[in-house]
Amino acid sequence: MSGTHAETVRYVRDTMLPEQAPPLSAAGPIAWVRTNLFAGWFNTIMTLLSLAVIFFTLVELVPWLVQSSWTATSLNECRAQIVEMYGEGTTGACWAVIRERYLQLIYGFYPSELYWRPSLAFVLLIFAVAPILFERVPRALLYLTVIYPFLGAWLMWGGTVWLPIGAFMGFVFAYLTIRFVGTRAGAIVAAIAAVVVAIVWWLFLMGPVVQEFEQSIPLALEPVESRAFGGFMLSILIGVTAIAGSLPLGILLALGRQSDLFIVKSLCVGFIEFIRGVPLITLLFVASVLLNVFLPPGTNFDIILRVMIMVTLFAAAYMAEVVRGGLAALPKGQYEAADALGLDYWKAQRLIIMPQALKISIPGIVSTFIGVFKDTTLVSIIGLLDPLGLSNAIRSDTAWNGVVWELYGFIALMFFIFCFSMSRYSMYLERKLQTGHR
Amino acid sequence: MTIVTDPPKESFRLGMLIYDSRYRSLTIQAVALIGFMLLAAWLISNAAQNLAALGKPIGFDYLADPAGYDINQRLIEYTSRSTHLRAAFVGLLNTLLVAVLGCALATVLGVIIGVLRLSRNWIVSRLMAIYVEAFRNVPVLLWIVFFMAVLIETLPSPRAFRGDDPTASMLLNDTVAITNRGVYIPEPLFTRSLGDISVFGAFGISIDLLVLLAVLAAGLWAAHRVAVRADAIQEATGDRPTTWWQRLLLIVGPVLVTLIALGFHLGYSELKGFNFQGGIHLRNSLIALWLALSLYTAAFIAEIVRSGILAVSHGQTEAAYALGLSPNRTMNLVILPQAMRVIIPPLISQYLNLTKNSSLAIAVGYMDITGTLGGITMNQTGRELESVLLLMLVYLAISLSISAVMNWYNNRVKLVER
């Protein structure tokens, strides 16, 4: 047998061949280029077109970016320097304007010896926001988050320390009322009592008490007027206030819109649809020329505060619709399960409905945040000096008359960094909270 | 014996308004209503006091006064002697003009970019991603002023078109001039024009335009009938007659005949003196606003289109192929209708956003309704309350009508579930 076999079959492989790399045309960079860039004539044309676009953009842009002047003190000097360095006929960016004015673009006309205050406020803001954004940050920082609105406002505007403390005490008193009345008389009575206590404190008691403290322990920062605020400081101030205020307000509006109570529902729907139906600029007109008409004669409060209120209301209406989407997307069984457990309305919302509804609406919430932050540029139309308003102010200086691209580019880049990181954070959050099995 | 047992009569106690869930909702609503009415009364009384102190009565008669300012980009007749009301109306038409132009361009660009972003071609999809991120993460106001700067700074001035050896030349066989003062395009003229009809004696509408629109509508309706008939034949016999050329002829033919009958020709703009004369002058402000709004909104529409296409599961395509549908008909009959259901509602809310963002025209001096009624009229007359109120009402009316269309469409295409 073995003899015949040996005669008929000349060669039998008794070991496996080692695995070979796939041919170059099926794997590796060449294959990748083939399937992704040059698959078919249409694909090839698109690739070549894209390459052409990229090439010409870079050819136009890179020399302009690089052949630039950083040291000049006026636009004409900039041009002269660039011609001197890179030869006749070259045009380049005049980054000197950014170098000279970047502090103004960031702080506006805030007194330069007080720059540490907004800077400190910004650093503290990061620490105050961190425990909300990231789980690994120590929980103790949440105390900073609670007092930050008052601390930040004090740092920015200055003045006596007792005013923000007084305003904060209103919330403390309201909280204490809920704690003490709540155990004896039930939640609703406690809530009403807390609101009454806080309002009485703010309207009638706070003023004299603050004055008393101010006289006995004068502890104050140099006050800074709102007119001096500007630049990215102003954008961030308005943006952060609107973002922080619009989420709770938006949740309440969304709950109101979903509620069975007819009057509450119609009020919420009316508010939301009205705000969403008009452009932000008309609300800013209201803030700049009309809000004082609707307030008691003689009141004249800060333009920045008025703008912040209007932008917050505007953002809240959009937020309400986003949250309502999340509420509507939640299966009805969740509501029924909460009822079956015997939870009352607020407990059910807090423990079961809201955590899920907010998780669903994260992308919408963050894109509303980004939209609000971008919309803070609109305040330049009513004459506040946000970065865009400042760019006009800088151009009205004879030394920099005619500088356009450098300023717009810088402002656009800053906004891009802020907004892009916000959208990336929302993606991170979505992944972190992803518990489904899809 | 029947024993009638009445439920024990509860006497009503005041505490039940809070603790009894039957009455609690009434209490809450009553409190909310009273609170709202108190707030409104407070605001109104403050406003009344303040306005009385300023000596400003509330009234809209100022709208009938002559406006006294010029509007350079307008669709209807307007002079500085016209009334404020007419100025506001010119502004409203300008708002609608830029909104319609913007929505059209943004849709086209958005669909193309959204589809290309899904392309298997790596470079193309990256490029489109960069476009989308760049436009979405930078404020639209910045884009508007940026485009305005591009138009003013980079385009040739009309002077560059003059002389024996001009540095700039008109495009498309000397019909379109792109200058830093705006774009000049030919205007349609009719030698046998039918004239204008006057609406309420306020402004004229060209009868030629109305006739053309009517003929176009009739053509579209006839083409639709042909398609319906083709559908019926296909239902009955399984064969679909080829009708595309009939439909094309029905749409294009009558319009062409009408144009010839009316003596249609183009009026070109020419360089006279320091500027171009004749033709239609699209100002820089309009072009900058239009481009910025369209490109900005297109980035959002691209994302909507992309998610809409991704939302249709691949099983639908496979099922359609299994039924023997061609790729074209699969796209038209299976994929698109389902993708549209996802795409349309956010798309219309983008149209709404674009319309509302057009109010930023004031930053580049385009006279839309915010620029006329909320800008010059308000500043000249000092009637802030009335002007802002009217302005809000106008935008609210536009928004609500677009929303109404959206709701109608949503109801029409809603999935009827079990």
C-alpha cells in the first residue's frame, strides 16, 4: 500500500504553510487608498476635487498666516514690516493687533490693575463646575458650586461683600424653613412658607441689615461699573449665567407643559411658544429700551443684568422643549411604575423620571448651551462690548483702521474652541451614561 | 328590604384645599392664575405710570407719518416720503426675501453636504465634517460680518471695470458684474407687458408675473395628472408608460409660449459714470446675509439629513431589493419617504431659525423689518413699546404659520401604529 502510494503521489505536504500577508492590493495602505479614494470614476473625481480644494486653500492661507508681523504698532507699520521681511508684494497677517489688544479682547475695558478678579472668578468657575461635570472630582467642591454665583458676582462687580452674602442668606433662610416647617406641616406648606420667608427677607429686611454690617465691618472690593465689562469675559459671564439659569427654569417649564393642570399648562405653552417665536434680538431690544418701562418708576438696574435675564428666559424656552422631548420619549411604564411604588409627584420626578429624561436629552441640552453661548455675540447689536463689538472699537482706532481678518479669525477661533469642547463633552457624557443594550 | 347606604358625608374643610388631591389641583391653578394676573397687572400699571411720566401716549398713529429715510434694497415702490407703515412693509418683504432665498440655498447645500458626509471617500467625508464643525461652532453673527468683509475687501470696485485695459471684467458673456458695491444681474423685461394691478391702492403687482405663475401652476397640475394616469395604468396592467417627456413638455412648454407672447427679454446692466446702471442690483448686505445664513444653516441641515438617512435601517433596502425594486425606485419609494419623516420636522425648525436669524441683518445694514421698524423707525419716533411689540408680533406670525405647516405635514406622514 505504501509502495503504491509512494509511486502515485510524488509529494505530500505534512506541515502547514506559514500564513502569508495578504497581497498589497487587498490590504494595507494601497488597498485602503483604492477602496476609499479611487473606487470608481465618480469617487476619483471627488477625491481629486477635494485635494485641489485643500491644496489651494493651503497655498492661499499658509503664507498669509506665516508671513506675518507680531511686533508692529499700527497696520501701516505691519505692512511695511512684512514687505521688508518677505519682499515686495507680499501680504501677510498682522498678528500684532492681537498681541497688542488681546487683553482688551478678553477683559474689555475692565481696569487693568483689577484683572486678577475676573481671572480668579474664571478659575473658581472651573472648580465650581468640575464636580458637576466629572464624577472623580471630590464632592466637597460642591459647596463652592453652591456659593459660587454670589462669590463670582462679588468678584466681578466688586462693592461690599455683605450684599452677596445677604442675597445668599435668603436662600439659606428658605432652606431652613423647609427643613423645620417641612417636618411639622408637610411639604406644600413648607414650600409656600420658604418662598414667603425669602421674599420678605430680600425685600424688607436685607437692605437695613446689609447696611448695618457694611458700617460696622466695612469689607469691600473696589466697585467696577458694568460699562467697563467686555470681551470674552462678558460673553462667558452672560453665557454661563444663561446656561446655569436656563436648565432649572427649562425643566420647570417642561413639567408645566406636560402637566394636567390646564391653567399652568397654558401659561407654560404661551411663554414657550412666544419666546421661541421671536428672534433673540427683539428680546435684547426689550432688555435695552423697554424693561425699565415695565419696572416701578425710578428703578434703573444694570444693562448687563437685564440682558442676562432676557437671555436666560430665551434659553429656558428652548431648554423646555428639549426636556419635553426627553419626557415624551420616556416609556409610559416608567410613570406607572413610579405611581405603583407610591411616590408622590416630585419624588417620582426626582428619582425616576428626570434622571432618565435628562439623559435622553443630553445632546439637545448641550446644543442649546452651545447656541446660547454663540448667541451672546448678539449683545454687540445693542451696544455692549462683546468681542465683536470690541473688534469694531479696535478698528475705530486710527492705528488699526482696516484690520479685519486677524480680529475675526481670533474671535472665531476662541468661539470654536469653547463650542467644540462643549460638544465633545456631551459625546463623552452620552457614552458614560449609556446603559442601554443597543 | 333594600338598604340604601349613603357614603358618609364629608364636611368640607379648608385644609382639604391643600391636602386632598381632588381639590389640590384647583388650588394650585387658582394660585398660578392669580399670581400671573398680579404680575401682569403690576407690569402694566408700571408701564402706564412710566409712559405717563414721559408724556408718551400709546398708539399706532405714528405709523401713518412720513418715514423720512431711504431704503436702498426694496421690492416695492418706496420713497422717503412714504409712511412708516410702508417702510415696515418693505422691511417685512425684505425679511421674507432673504428667508426664502436662504432656505432654498441652505437646503440644496445641506442635502449635498449631508450625503457627502456619509460618502465612503475618506477625504470627502473629512472635508465635509470640517465644514460642518467650523460653521456650527462659530456664531452666525460673526459669519455675517465676515462675509460682508469678504465682499467689500476682496471684490473689484466698479472703477476696475473701466478703461481700455480693465483689471476686472463682467462674467457670463458680459451679463453679470460682481463688484464690491454688490452684484448686478440682468432684469427680466417684457415688451408687451400687461402692466401692474394695484392691491388696496398701496402697491402694484406685475400682471406678467401673475400670468407666468398661473401658467406654471397649470403646467405642474397637468404634469401631475399625467403621472397619476401613469400610476393607474401601472396598477391595472403592470406596465408603466414612459411619461417623463410629456411631463417636461407640459411644464416647460406653456411657460415658454407665454414668455414669447409677452415679449420677454433681459435688461443688462452697463457701466455708466462711476457705477453700473440698469439691471437688478443685489446689494452686498443682501448677498452677505444670504450667503452667511445659508452656509451656516446648511451645516445644521447636513447633520439632519445625515441622521435621517442613517435612521432608515438597512433591512428596508434589502427588503426592497428582495421585492425586485430597482435601486432608483428603492430610493424613491422606500428609503426617501421614511428618511423624510425623520428629516422634515427638524428641517422646518431650521427654516424657522434661519428666518429668525435674518433679523441680524441690522449688523450689515440690510433693511429687513428689524432694520426699518425696530431700527430707524423706533429711533426716530421714540415709540419703543409699540415698535418692539409690532416687531415681535410680525415674527410670531411668521413662526406660527411655519409651525402650522409643520404640524399639518407631521400629521399627514405620521406612522399609524397599532
